[in-house]
Amino acid sequence: MGQSVLVPGFARVGGRLYADGVSLSRIARDIGTPTYVYSAARIREQYRRLESALMSALPDVAHRIHFSVKANSNLAVLRTLQELGAGVDIVSAGELYRTREAGFGGADVVFSGVGKTADELSQALNSMVLFINVESEGELRLLNDVAASMELVAPVTLRVNPEVTVESPHEYIRTGEKGHKFGIPYDDAMHVAMLAHELPHVKLVGLDMHIGSQISTWAPYEQALARIKPLIASLRAAGVTTLQWLDIGGGLAVTYDDEAPADVDRFAAGVAEAVRGLGLSLVVEPGRFLVAESGVLLTRVLYRKRSGGKEYIITDAGMNDLVRPSHYQAYHRIDAVDTVDTQVTADVVGPVCESGDFLALQRVMPDVQPGDLLAVQTAGAYGFVMASNYNSRPRPAEVIVDGDRFALATERERLEDLVRLERAHLRWRNAE
Ligand SMILES: Cc1ncc(COP(=O)(O)O)c(C=O)c1O
């Protein structure tokens, strides 16, 4: 089957793009388009890179990588990470359900998120998650009540907003600056932590931060940890002896265009310096870093058109399939699956009825024609998970490649799926 390549991930062999050992055109022929394609080998490579950097920098500090499920919650992707020994970071009961389906145990799970409901908290306690990252005093009090009703004590880490400046490419992916909705405001952290220490049905087991995403330098982590560490010292000075965990969140950057990727060794060395001697175990929550470069969105060119002096390439994938370009003005490299020698400057747009529906604007790229296949690169994180049915478009299929084999991981939605939960014939209820 096909020509095998040894490079994990997406590489050109003889003028044709491959995912590991499988040509993308073969996948398009069997599964159709638009389709997300993931390379299991590339996921493993990223995980092992981070794990070995942490292992060499922190040989004497217990640590674990908890994959941030929001980046890619496909069961086959989760299973690949579970087999590597990863834990998970979740933000909803839906993600909890997925992780359990993928084989993660409760102790593999940390539960983050700014708006957890009582029901979600009780599901997390039922699953005996490792800890719950609490983001407000209100949530702490609710969790205490929920745990009391279940006659349990909930393990709690407080997500503190370190209120530092984070350089990241879009304001929507900064989460640790003053005034952000995430975490407990820095000045309130001691008060809420002491409350956690006192409430009978929660146990304060650590502190947590997550400062943003697509962070390529160590400096913001360093600044944030410099704010968190005095809190640990103050809590201990106030008699808190239960701290076990420091969760430093995710955020490691990848290369979409020509940005510097995260320097994993620098990151690990920085973390080692910051946490050595603290006497806490470390949790990191990378999402994008583990899966972004492991995925492409495979799409077919439907039409070419010229309008107002501009060239358009109209594809069968749109903003409902990959919203990052229009939502975050994000750059994704776009390659022709079969090499095309000539180039064009064009807008690559989808079929959705929105002027904001684009995959690239004024891009110098291969001069592809209707019927040709394109691979939208670095689409493995925040891709399918953010897909919607806008314009009543079924969501795309997902495929995972492993060596020279590939498997359908998610079927393409069918038209019936679009209306499965809806009712055309209503059963009215009287308000009285
Ligand atoms: C609490 C938390 N942890 C981890 C992540 C993962 O971030 P990234 O994909 O940048 O690593 C996020 C993403 O927003 C998050 O909200």
C-alpha cells in the first residue's frame, strides 16, 4: 500500500503529500472531503519530546503531562495519548465522558473551567478525579456543598490569575492578565485559599495557573510562577500542610507559519528551576503542542473565480469546519496534495454564506484547479472541536493514520444527524 515514509507526520514523497505512510489522495478517495487527518506517529513524537525534556530536567520531581482535551477530543487521539501514559485536563462533563470512553481513569483527570455546574462537579467527584481546578469563591462554596451531599471531601487546586502580561498572537488566547474572566484575582487568592483550607468538604491540594496559548518564550511562565510561589510560602506559613500539586497549565507554542515554536528544553529547564525544592508534584496541561502539527484538514477545490481583480479558490471546507482563520485571524499553511508548479495569489474561501468565511486571504500558493486537493496544515488543535453545523453543513470526517494504515475515527455526519434532536411536530405543554 502506497510508498512508505519514515518521517512521522506530513511529508511530500514523489510530488504527493503523505500522512506517515499513507497518501492524502488515497484518504480523500476512500473517505471523501472535507476530512481531518491525524498522524498518530507525530502525536507520539511530540509527547515523547516533552516528556523526555521534563524527565531530564526534573529527574527528582514527580510530574505528569495532562493533555488539554479541548484541543482535540477525538476518541482515537485520546486513546493514542492514553497509551503513552498521559493524563487529561478537561473542562466539561462532556469531556469527562469522552476521556472515560477513551480509557482514562478518574485519577488521570484534572477538571478545569470557569463555569462548572453542580451536576458537573458531582460527576467529577463520582469519577474520583485527581483534583478540581476551582476558579472562584462561588465555585468553591458550591463544590463544598456538592461534596457534603455526597459525604465526600473534594480535592481542590485553586486556579490563581497571576496577572502577568502574555505575548501571544491574539487577545482571545491570553488568559492570565488582570481583569480576565479566568482564575481567582491575585489579590483574593490568599483569602479564597484559606477558605478552602477551612471548609470541611474540600481539601486544598495545590495551586494552578494557565496564562494563555501559543506562548513561545519562557518569560511569561517565569513571571507567573514568581507570583504563585510566594502564595505557596504564605499558605504554608499560615499552617496549610495539604499542598501536593502545582499545575502550571498549557500554552506551549507550535509553528503555523514562521513563528518560533516553544523551546521545550528551555521550558523544562525553567520549570525545573522554578519548582525545585517546592516539595510539590508538577502537572502541565499542553493541548496545541501535542496535536496541532499532527493534523491537516483535507479539502477539495470546488471552483475558481475572479472578482474585483481578485482570484478566489473556493473549497468544500469552510469556516464551520475550521473557524480559526476567521475567528482568530489565524494563519494556516495551505499545500496542494499533488504538486502544482505554478503559483497564484488568491483568497481561499469556503461555501458558507458569510464574507468572513475564509481559510486564507491574499495567499501566494499553488495555482490549484477545481478537483484538486488541498491540505490545510497545523489543523490538529482547535480544528474539528470548534466545527459547527452552521449553514446546516454536516461536520467533517476524522481519520487517523498509523504507519501505513489508516482508520476512520469519526464518520462524516449525515443529513439525518442534522435534525436528529429536533421536532417538526411539537408537543405543546400548558404553562399552568
Ligand atoms: C485551563 C487550560 N489548560 C490548558 C489549555 C491548553 O492550552 P494550549 O492548547 O495552548 O496548550 C487551555 C486552553 O485554553 C486551558 O484553558
